[in-house]
Amino acid sequence: MKLFKKLKITKMKNKSLIWNPFTRIAGWQAFGIGIVIVVVSAVIAGFGNLLFDGAIDAHFGDDVGVVKSLVVNGISLISVVLVMYITGLIISRDFRFVDILGTMTLARAPLLILALIALFVSSPSEAKVLENPMIVLNYPSLIIFGLISIPIIVWFVALMYNGLKVSTGAKGKKLVIGFIGGLLFAEIISKMLIHLIL
Amino acid sequence: MPLLLRLSDDEIQFILRFVKNSGSLKDMSAELKLSYPTVRNMLNEVIQKIKDYENEK
């Protein structure tokens, strides 16, 4: 009865809230906070030429701009929310759409850190990278960005996993397989939609 | 042994709170400072445990 240990939630450590804030906050409240962070992240990422173009992707592009960044981030978020909702319908019987919407939106909060760091990163043009992928080694700030992005993405994925777990109440293999499948599917859907719309 | 006595103290406390809040998970989540789905999951765990005990009979 792990959940019942949470009855003593007042003693819950901040550390566990970093990985799973959804035991305290979900639904519209999480969506309200999450959407502000998502929009701010997208605007900042636009200035840093960073695109969150997929369920768990972040790539530098040429002249990204705020509008493109907002559209791409929006498509990625919608893809994740819809796919995780469908996943929820498969792995659980009793849950609310608004909890998936809220938790998946707030789960994108770590991307704000990447967006801020991207402002200080210089990257080669896409054409140069296609011509010679090894050129990225000449951009130390890009390499540092890549290294920092690993724990940030891990945190982001963990938040999405816990968001699905809390929202649907699913457990065990069903949850793990559903989450991995959902994430892969969301990645494919978002890439396709971005390609079709932009 | 009566079914309710087989539940843990925390689970009985949860059921008492549930009754005192007229079965409103929303009010319970506000009282416990937990999210709505977390409280709903806790209720589902109690329901499952009660069903398991009933099936043992």
C-alpha cells in the first residue's frame, strides 16, 4: 500500500516532489502552471534557435524564431497528451482527461532549463552539419549543452512517466509498456504532424 | 474477523475521512493536500483490498 504512505504526505521530501509533483498537483492546476512554462520555454527557445520538435526531442535549427518554436512545441505537447490519453484508455479504466493534460503539460517544465541554456549556445548551420557532422566538435558550447541535456531529458521523461502513473493509477508492466509504447508513438505522431504542418 | 478490522489504520482513517467528506474526493484532496487522482488511486486500492478479502470468503 505504497499510496497510503503518502497519507503522511506532510512529511514528504522535496526530493520526491521533484520527480513526482503530481501527487500534490494535477488537473487544471497543473495545466495552468505547465502551459505558462511551456509558452515561456518556447519563446526563449525561439530566440536560442532551439526546437522542441518531438515528444522528447530538442534540436538546434536555422532562424527558428518565436512563432515556429511555439507551433512546434504546441504540436509536440498535443501529440503527447493525445497519445498518452489513448494509452490511458488502454491501460486503465478510471481516469480524467484533464489529469493527463495537466501532468503532461507540467512535465515539460525541465525544457525551460534547456531553452535558457540554448541562449548561450552557438551551433553550426544545418547545411554545415549535413555536410560534415563532425563539425559539432568545433562548438564546445554545443557539446556542453548536449551533456547538460541528458539529465534534463531523463528528468522530463521521469515526470511524464509519473504523470501517466498518477493520472491513470496503472501499475507494473502494463504501465511501463504502455508508457514506452505511448512515448514512441507520440514521437512518431509529432514528427509527422510537424512535417505536415510546417 | 470483520472485514474492516483487516484494514490498516491508515486505510480505516482514509475511509473515515471519505465518509466525513460525504464521499467527495475533491474535498478530500483539498484536506489532505494531495492531487485528485492520487486520492482516487488511494480509494481504488482500498476498494481492491476489500474485494480481495471478500473473494477469500
